[in-house]
Amino acid sequence: MSLKHNLMYYAKQIETRLRDGLHQLSDKSKFNIRKESQTIAADFKDMGYKVNTKFTSATAIKREDFLKLSEQWKEKGYSTGTMQNKATVLREILTVANNTEAILSNAELGISKGRDVLNSANINKGCSAISEKALSSVNDKGVLAAVMLIAAYGLRRDEALHAAWALSKGRDITVNGNLKLLGSWCKNGRAREFGMRDGGTILKKAAALVKGFDIKGRLEQFRGRLDRTFKELKMIDNNKSLHPHSLRHNYAQERYFAITGLLAPVSGGLKYTDMNEQEKSLYDRACNIISEELGHSRENITRTYIGK
């Protein structure tokens, strides 16, 4: 067995094992883990390791190999975030391979800094709202429901697709008035629930739209239809920046205004350094709330959405 296939074998175990109380990872997370396991094997091969004959298992990886690998990533010019993602996957693989002695932290690899890049330049990555004309052109009810959920609640693409599918089956995806997203729908399997800013108005409209509607195909096909729809919406509205993720940026900025009564830095509001103590306190509070709603593990990621 080659190193590539061996790492993929352990990657498969990561997908199915219980981890941090999570019973299932999202399809995107599974895909990313498999993809990274293959690129890690390719990186070792590029370094001269005999990945098809001698160096064929995760159990053969040593601490010095992990360190050399990180240096290879740096030479290739990978961003700090990319290197941290790769290192996370390799650490997971080493854990399930029972080779924890080879595990190195980001600090030991020299890649612990740089991920928390604040949007201090205040570049707005949001987009203008989708017009009613563009929305009325969407004939696929399942896709339209997903688009509505992304725009209204800042969901990731796959989260919205899973939610639309559940609604089409008549399932209630709320708890005590909060929107509830299952771990299997979310990035890194991190389930969450949060209050809906409109009280659930758009959710009810989406549920009524897809009730009894048969969403055909696998998730990959559903995702493909959504991606094609966004390309069409871009053309109708001449909105080049329109993308599921740009709608998440819109959501973050709108929520910031709703919480603080102030424009976000990326929307022309004050920079953090120019705020008084009260405004800084409001900023920090809004960032904390928005991080939970967007499903981010760290507030610094959210700061790239609202600026600083």
C-alpha cells in the first residue's frame, strides 16, 4: 500500500469516528480531509520520500518528517491558513494511526502566526442585494429556498442546502424559536443554533415554498444547481461580486449594525483604533455574537467580515 492510500485509509477513519461529541462530519469536511491526505502524500514524494516502497504508512512518520513537511509548505508559498489546515489533517491522521509521538503543534512548526489576519484594510467583500427580478427567475424551488436562507441567515452553502432539503420533508429545524443546524450540515461538524433576526419569517417562506417538493439528486448535484443559479443571478443583476459567501459578509455587516447601531468598519464605519471605549465594547460584543451565528470558532475570522 502506498503512502497516499494509507493516509486516505486513516482519513476515512476520521470521517466515521466519534470526535468531540460529534457523530458526523459534513460532506465538505470529509472531502477536504481526503483531498488533504492526498496532497500531503504528494508533498512527501516531492521531498524525495519513497512513498510507494519504503515510506508507505502514517506510522512511519516521525517528528522530524512533520517538521520537514512544514518547511516544504513554506517553500511552496502556501498561506499560513493553508498550512494550518494541512497540519490539522495530518495531526488527525497521526492520532487515528496511533502515532501521536510524531505530532507537532503549529507553534513547533512555525505556522502559529498569520492566520488571524484582521481586515484592517477594511475591504468590503459583500455584495448588493439580489433583485426580486433575479429571484423570480429561479425555477428550482429547492435552490431558491437555499438562496433565501443564505441571504437571510448567513448560512454556508451546504448548510442552506441541507436545511432546504429538511424543510422539503416537512421537518422542523427550529428549537425554542432558534434556527438549529445539525453538525452533519456544518463545517467541521460543529452544530449550532441561534436566533433568527427576522423572527423566522424567511424560514417560514422557504418552508412553504419547498413543502412537498422533491429535491432530486445527491447533495453534489444540488450544490451544482445552486452554483449554476448564482452564475445566472450574477448576469441578471450584473453583480460580479454575488456569491454565497458574499451574502454571509452582508449578513455579518447587517447584524453588526443591528447590534451596535453603527456601521461596520468595512461599510464606512469607524476603525477600531478610532473608537471610544464604549464603541469598542459594542464592537467586541457584536463580533462575539456574529461569530456564534456564522459558526466561526474564533472571533478574528469574523473580523475579516466586518473589518477593524
